Amino acid sequence: MLGIFPKKVEELKRNGLYRSFLPCSHLAADHGCATHEGEHIQVWCSNDYLGLSLHPEVVRAQIDSAVEHGTGSGGSRNIAGTSEAHVELEARLAAWHGKERALVFSSGYVANFETLSTLISAVPDIVVFSDASNHRSLIEGILRTGCRKHVFPHNDLEELEKALSLYGEDHPKLIVFESVYSMGGDVSPVREICDLAERYNALTFIDETHAVGTRGPTGAGLCEELGEHRLTFVQGVFSKAVGTVGGYVTGPDSVLDYVRSHAPGFIFTTSLPQSSMDATLKSLDLVQRGDALRRGLMENVRHLKGALRGAGVDFIDAESHLVPVLVPGAERVRHVSRRLLEEHGIYVTPINFPSVPRGTERFRITVSPLRTHEQIDGFVAALRKSLASE
Ligand SMILES: Cc1ncc(COP(=O)(O)O)c(C=O)c1O
């Protein structure tokens, strides 16, 4: 039986779907840089959007907490794995997003999958309306339940409304979407989706993974930036701009209380260690008063876009801090990535199908506020050279 796997792996390789992981050890003292096979390299695709994973106060908070509380939580949330820091963090997240309750999960993926699958399974006949560009964790959470669903074209309000209008006012409905889409860097029409949800009596679940820390006056995300409070559930992560690890969902007290008691991926797994929670709490202090960080991020994004434009590099001029550079062709994007690494010591992950449609392969470039303009110019010059020689 195991004999089928070498063939399956070969098939992945033939179809250009085989994934290679580049081992790189990020350097806290040298932002945006890492070591790879003994070489010093620059990393231009990290989700550490604000550079907080290496902030001395965040690192210190994690070290101090580990010294005091150890490196593991020793149990699930149910079995002595709920530290006082977990409780404090959940209260703080609920208040930050203006919701009744928050639950912290071991990752953003788990937060989405567990909350959606548990919530949807609990509501008989619920119909789910899911944006076509939703992240895999949202898709899998919905699929797990076998519920009736409509996948509407990305950000297409007309098609969403058409689908919503198929059901009576009292029919349970849930709209699932993101605020900032990471592969295209575009944002969703949050207000208009909330208007539709109100008109058709639907619940809403928004994934703010890429907006937490980067949008809103205190970094709570796009909903905060827009002053939009109507969302039923707001999800976020610590693994991107907050610079630590974990994910969460905020929303109505009774629903999350139910999820807390039923979601297998919340109950039957060891909780994140207290040191991680304490680092996250410290990082949230910096995020919440981090207006200068967010301004610095967007200033560097503007500089990057100007440099790309000047170099004639094809990119998507999206509204967020994410800058997709188009390098169509699965082989080509891999070659350019390899050339950048071998000739310039620069790493960007090639992004292929199924993460993006075939023919739209790309790099997803990120710059933190800690990058200098000189570094950005150097990166763009190397990118231009590598693209030209492919
Ligand atoms: C939109 C979206 N949601 C959820 C996740 C999962 O978050 P995590 O990496 O914390 O599991 C990601 C991760 O890339 C994402 O892009």
C-alpha cells in the first residue's frame, strides 16, 4: 500500500506542485535577515509585518515568562493549561474588537477551522456564503460540516446578494470572508457586506489575519479603521503583525462559550505556553500604540512600489501593505526565486497554484517599517536583474 506514495510524490513534481521548504534561521539582531546553509540572506516575504517578533521588549517578555513559568503549559485548556495570561489576553482581545468574548487557539488556522466547523454544525440547516478567495482554514472549516454553501466570486456583492436572496428571512445564514486578502493584497467591501447581512438577516465571520496590527487606529484591523462594528465574529492572529504565535476569534459570549466546550481542536490539545501569551500581551501594547509603526510600514510600501514602477517590474498596486509581484509560469517563478537566492542572497517564496490560479504565479513581497530605503532599492535592483535574465 505504501508503494503508491513515491508515485504520488512524482506526480506532484510532474505537475509542478511539489513544495520545497527553505530552511532559514531568522536573526533577531539583524531585521529581515536570516542564515541559510551558513550564508547570510535577506528575507523579503515574511509575515512579521511590523518587525515585532524581534522587538527587544517582546523577546524579553517571552524570556522572563519562560524563566518564571517554564517552556510548556503542561496541559490542555481544560487540564491546568489555562494560565492567568490566557485569561487576561482573551479579555483584552474581546475589548479590543468590541465583542463579548474571545477564545485563543494554537494558530489562526485552528481558530478558523474549529470555530466555523463547531458553529455551523450546531445550527440546523444553516447556509454558508463563502468568498471564493477565502483562506484554506475557512474553506476546510466549512467543508467539514457538509452544510449547504454558496461560494460567491471574490468580493462580488451582486452575486452574494443573489445567493442570499434565495433564502427566506428566517433561514439561518452565515457570510464568511476576509478583510485583507493576502495573495492579491486587496481588501473586501466590509461595510457593503454588513449592509447585505443586515438586509438578509445573516451572521458574519470576518478573518482579519492580515489586517490585525496593520490597520485601524489601534491596529485592531480593517473593521476598526472603518468604524464597522456590525460583524458577528472577528478572527485574528498573533502569527503575522503581532510577531508571536496563535490565533483567536471574538464574538457573542454564548456562541464562543459553546465553541469552548465543543471544538475538539480547542479542548483536546495542549494550550500555548504562558511565555507565548506574555510575549503576545507585550506585543499588543506595542501594536495598540503603534501608529508610527503602521505609518512606517505604509511609507516603505510606497517606496517599494515607486521603486518597482521605476524598474518596470509588474506588480499589483493593491490597497494594503502586501505587494504581489507577478512572475507568471510555475517554472519561471521558481527559477527567478532560485536566481535571487544564489546570486543576490535574497529569499522570496515562489507562489504557485493552488495558492493562486495558474498563470498568475507571483512573489508576495513584504516590507516592514524597519527596512531602509537603501535596502528596498537594492532588493528591487536585484529583482529586476533576476527577472531580466530569465
Ligand atoms: C487569511 C488567513 N487566515 C488564517 C491563516 C492562518 O493563520 P496561522 O498562520 O496563524 O495559522 C492565514 C495564514 O497564512 C491566512 O492567510
